[in-house]
Amino acid sequence: MNTADLGLPVDVPSTALFTDQYELTMLQAALRAGTAERRSVFEVFTRRLPDGRRYGVVAGTGRVLDAVENFRFDAGVLGFLRDRNIVDEETLTWLGAYRFGGDIWGYPEGEVYFPGSPIMRVEGTFAECVLLETVILSILNHDSAIAAAASRMSSAAGERPLIEMGARRTHELAAVAASRAAYVGGFASTSDLAAGFRYNIPTVGTSAHAFTLLHDSERDAFQAQVDSLGRGTTLLVDTYDVAEAVRTAVEIAGTDLGAVRIDSGDLLLVAHRVRQQLDELGARNTKIIVTSDLDEYAIASLAAAPVDAYGVGTQLVTGSGHPTSSMVYKLVARAESDDQKAPLVPVAKKSTGGKTSIGGRKWAARRLDAYGVAEAEVVGTGPVPGELVDRQLLVELVKGGEVVAREPLDAARERHAAARAGLPLSATQLSRGEPVLPTEYVHGRSGS
């Protein structure tokens, strides 16, 4: 299956060089040592959440599946590696035939996670799994950071819709991924047409200050926009004088004016004044949209304001202060020998400075209290306790190299809303705090 099977119009190019050089040099050394084909288990996890955050959000899973499917070393890529003498001819031959043939399990997209959660588990030979480290981490770290910020913002916004407007504040390709992650985290639409084209996210947008400044008067600008886009359009009213602009807008569009947008000033004060003015002019159904460097705290501060929607840019696409999720990709188990039936043994890095990890192939489950609210993230090796069997979090994403769990983006969005609703109420507090669920470890055999 590829993106076309879901009606998505853009294919993903080869992702083979979205990696670090040491992945290939490790491969070459392992091929020479005869250890490259050892059955191995890698896991993605984070040792801690961003400072003060209470939960994380898994996003980018669908993009990871695309990346794994398109991890191919074509003639041009192999020529580049050969010209740079990055790896030897034996390794180039191996890479030319590369197709990931292992299994991937993971938290489904939109699910929440906590420190130590095995967010993704990649199983296969060492050679085929080690090459995927960088591309998997680059996608999950970025998208999960944006989705976590989006989740906090959507929680603060309540039932009011959020518009993603950050394309001009980040790399042009990152902007598309950010729009996707924001949609998973609860945003309703995007201004970025590439995101709408690629992922079928609803798109919105009408005009900027430049359009008003282009015309000889604000009245001329509003008239031109209404003539072109209709009375249901959104007029930007803070280019000159807000009160005068609102009067002019209603005079031109009538009481059927769709919305006005406020992009500067004391948003709380101005929103109240504009709402009062619109009501007095009879435009009681005209909505108010606010923008201007909003984050989750600014959105929460406007909860009592007569605001109908928020547009968010810079703070969203930069993760609201936390642009990465600090996830790592670690080997946690490998076979005792090259025999495909050899048992797995747990392995783990031993170091100081908080960079230790726990060996063994892991499962994860979320335990609920008597009221059906999540009370702990349970991570373990070996058999899953009977009471947690039906609460397991990892799902099969890739089996024998074939993607088996691709889904529409709306499914991830709905899953996140349900997952967040199942957490303790304190999860949505914006004040700094510890993870809302503790992570409990259950140790057993690593399994084979």
C-alpha cells in the first residue's frame, strides 16, 4: 500500500539519505564482522518529557511508515556514496538490494506517552534496523513536539477552533509536517496549501494587511474582498482604526458578514469592544478571530473573551518552547548468534549522566482506576499480566516489511482526543508539573 491508496496526491521521495553517515559505517563493519544479520530489537523512547510538561503526544507515525516504504538506495544515491568513499563495494551492493523486511510495532498515532514508553519498536536484522534510526527519530521528534504544543493549545481553546498559520515561521517542508501534527493535536484547519494538498487538511485564508494597504482606502479594500469572496468572508480590521474598520465592514457586507480578524493590540480588550460594536450594528452572528503570536497561555487568557477562533503560528511550529521531544532509538535486545531461532538477550547502555536505558523487548499497557481514568503507564518485559492484556498500547504497524496499519489522519486526531480525555484532569493544566502518570516497570524475560 502507498499514499495513493488513501487518495493522497503526493508520493514521498526516497528517504535513504535522511540518515547519519555512521549508520552506514556501522553497517559496513557489521557486514565484515558477520554480525549484520543478527536478529535485533530497537526501541524509540524518551527518558523525560520537556520540562514542566505533563504528557507527550505521538505524532508522525504515518510519515514514518511512508519513510520506511521509500527507504531505497537507487543508482544516484549509490553513486554519491561511491564517489565520497563512504562505504565499500560490498556494502554498496547490499544497500542496492535494501528493503526493510522486519516488523514495527508502536503506539498508534495520536496516543499519549510518558517517560520510558516504548513509543516504537523496530525488529529485524541489525543491518536493516540500524539504517532507520535517524529518519525515524527526525520525524517522531519533530511531529510529536508540534502535536504536544497543539494539544495544549486545543485544550486551552476548549470548543473554539484553532487555525494553524505557521508556514512562514519555519522551513517550507517542516511547515507541512507541522500542519499535519497540529491537526492530530486538535487544530481544525491550516493556512498552508501544501498541507491541504498532501494530507487533505481543511484550508482557510482570506487577506493580509498588504491587501488593505494596496487600495486607496480601507473601504475600497473591503468592498473588493466582499465582491470577490462574498459576505461570508473574514475582514481584517486592525490595519488602521479598529472601530472605524468594523463600521465600514458591516456597512459593506451587512449583518451577514462572516467574521472579522484582529491581529494586534490588547486582544482581550479589543475583542470585547468589537463584539459590543458588532452586536450594536446588528451583526450578532459575525464571528471574531484573533491572531498575533498566540501560545497556549495567551489562548487560556482569552477564555472569557468573546472570541470564536484562534490563529496560531510561530509558537505552534516551534513546539511552544520545546521544538523536540528528545526521543532516542536504542538497541534493547539482540540474538545470541546469527541463527534466526537463537533467543534474544537484553542489552543496554551503562553510563552516568542520566543516559542509561533498560534492556529487553518491551510491552506497554495503561492501567485504569476504578473510575476508568488512567492511573499508570506500565512497561514490562516478558509475559503481560492478565489484567493488562486488554490494555496494551502497542499495535502492529509493519509486518514482514509490509505496512499493515496505515489510516486516515482523522483517525489519529480522534484517537488523541479520546486519549487525552482518559487522563486525570490535571493533565490539561498549563502550570508546570510532573508527568500526570507514573511509569511502572515490570521485569521478566525479554522474550524471543
